Amino acid sequence: MQVLNLMAQTSAATQVQTQPPMLVPPTQQVMSMDPTALVAHTPAVYVKQVKQLAEAFGWQVANRYEIYPLDPNTSEVSGAQILHARERPGNVCHRQFCGPCRANITDIYLAGDPNQVLATYEKTQGL
């Protein structure tokens, strides 16, 4: 009798194991980390200006920058882009003729989310 019960339990366990796995549709993971915490835990950053076609012809346009984490030990980029910075459009004459002396306002965003401004940098006129 015990042998029959053991055989029945073994065959039931075998049936469960041989059934195909249930397919579950993939879900998208949402990043819930606070953006300021992301920046606070980055010891150094590398800022790269995004060149635009008009600049090749000598015309100054609102600058854009990509910001990457930087490994302070090796001075190399250590990950994907984390922030994006973009100057607000301003006076064309000031941009063309005043160069680095001009005033400007630059907004800093999370990479991939241009709608969430993390910070704004305002530079007054002068070096």
C-alpha cells in the first residue's frame, strides 16, 4: 500500500514538472529614484557640448550639453548620459557679438525627460 501511495505521489510530481511554464507578458520597470539623489551620488561629471550645423558656418545658436558621470580615478566617462542642459533662446545680436561675455539662462534636465527641469543656471553679463 505504501509503495502505491509513493508511486502516486511521484507520478503527480512528474505531471506538475512536465507542464509548460505559464507565459507572462513583460512589464516596464519605472525608475523611482529621486533625480537629485542621482546627481548627489555622482562624484564628478563630464560635460560635452552638442555641436549644431549652424555653428560650422560661424553662426552662434543656443548651446546644448550632454552630461555624463565621470570616474574621478581614471578621468573616463563611466556610464550613460544622466543629464541634459540647454540654453534658453535669447537675443541673437548678443549671442553673435558678445560671445562668452553675454548673459544666458541654462536649464538642466534629466536625460530623456526634457519636461522636468532639475535646475536653472543664470549667468549675468560679463566674464
